Amino acid sequence: MVFFKRELSPVEIFERALKDKQAARQRLTERLVVAERALEEKRVVAERLAKAGASNGQLDRAEAKMQAVEHKAKALRASVAECDEQIVLAERAFADAVAQRDRDRAANEIEAVASAIEQAVPRFEIGAAALVDAVTRGRAALTEASRFAADVDDIRREVLSAAELICWELRTAATRTRAGNINVALLAPPEVRQLPAPETDRQMIYTLNPLTWREGEEVKRVPAFTMTALPKALLPLALAHQHVDYLNARRVQTLMHVHGSGPQQSEPTPDDPALVDLDALAAQPEETPRADVA
């Protein structure tokens, strides 16, 4: 019968190496204790012979024996010191392997959450579509029913967009966790994300410059390098002037690793010279300015 040897994990490899170094040091320490004891005995003998007035030959032999044991003890002390250095390196490598294992486990759990969301999204979409179909199937078109169907469809689109975004954020967090660039609290409560008003069709994008625009009586201002829900009416203009970009754009992924994906900056002030007014930009003649993205 052929037995297959299980491949050791990095943690097990470094742990075994550390234990081997510790065992080797223990053996060297025991030999050093014996050598130190023998050296002390040789010194006592040499001192006794010298006090008793022994011949030169006797003293030479006693000194030779003492020096041989002394050299052996010195070599053993150097070996113990070298072994101590190797143990420090082995402990550091073992600790790094344990930390990487823990990061990998955390990253796997985050990716599992993203996968679960992706698997649940189609079922949600089918259920929402079935609900809208059930409301609008009847011949009698009631205003309340039509409004309810429109609300359900708006919520469906918003949930699909939010699910896509949160899956991307989770996978990005998993990658950064695996690389040791972020500390993720798996049991922390999720952030409460305020959904945009149903009557405004929006697109989640990433800002490359601080932006401002008006929605009715409210003035919106967002800093640069932040995810925000921009009204789709302003999206083509902002994209054309490269003041925003889509979340799956390659440069956006790099900027998110550098600046983060959350609202880490404070809201820009109205007199910020870098603030771009999208409403004023829309009223200007057609130009081809380009945003200065560092």
C-alpha cells in the first residue's frame, strides 16, 4: 500500500524549523555545561600543581589539557550564540507565516460573503420582476398599483447597483487584507449607506476632482477620489471632461488603493479653487478641457 505524505503548510514548516533550532540549542547548552564544568576542574588541578611546586612537564601537561577544554567551551559558546540568532530569525518567520495564514482566512471569509451576495442577486432580481409582473398583469391599471410597480423597479435597480458595488468593495478589501494593507473587522456592523432619492436616476462613480451640482434647492459637494452617486443627467458631461470615471476603470482601482474608496476627505468648501461646478460646465460652450488627475 502506498501512503502519500501530506504537504506541510508554511506555518507547519516554519514551526518545525523553529522547534528544530530550539532542540539544537538545548543540546549545545547541555554540552556547554559539561565543558564549563570540565574547564573548572582542569583549572583547579593546574592551580593545585602550581601551588605544590610541580615540575615543568606536569604544569605543561596541565595547561595543555586546560587550554583544550577551554577552546572546546569557547567553540560551544559561539555555537550557542549563533543558534540564538537563528532562533530569532525562525521565530520571526514563524510569526509572519501565522499572520499571513490569519490574513488569508479573513480574506477568504470576505470573498465568501461577496460570492454569497452574487449568488443571491439573481434570485432577488427574479423575485422583484415577478412582483412587478403580478402588479401590472391585470387589465385594470390602478394608479396606486402603477406607482407601487415603479417603486419596486426603482428599488430593484438600486439594489442591483449597490450589490455590484459592495461585491467590488469586498473583493478589494479581501485583496488588501491578504496583502496585509488593511485591518478588517469581520464582526463590525456594516455602514449605513443612504440611498439616493428614487425620483433621481443615478450612477455610482468615482470622482477625480472635487465636484458640485444642484438638485432642486439642495447644493451637493463631494471631494475628489470619492465614490458618489451622480445623477445620470450629469454623467456624460463629467465623463467627457474626465472629472469622474467608472468604478471598474483601471485607474480608478489604482486610485482607490492609494486614496481609499470611502469618504475619507471632508466636503470641499464653496470657495475651493479646484471645485468643479457641473451645472456651470453644462452651460458653457462645447470645449474639450481635461481634468488634472495626479
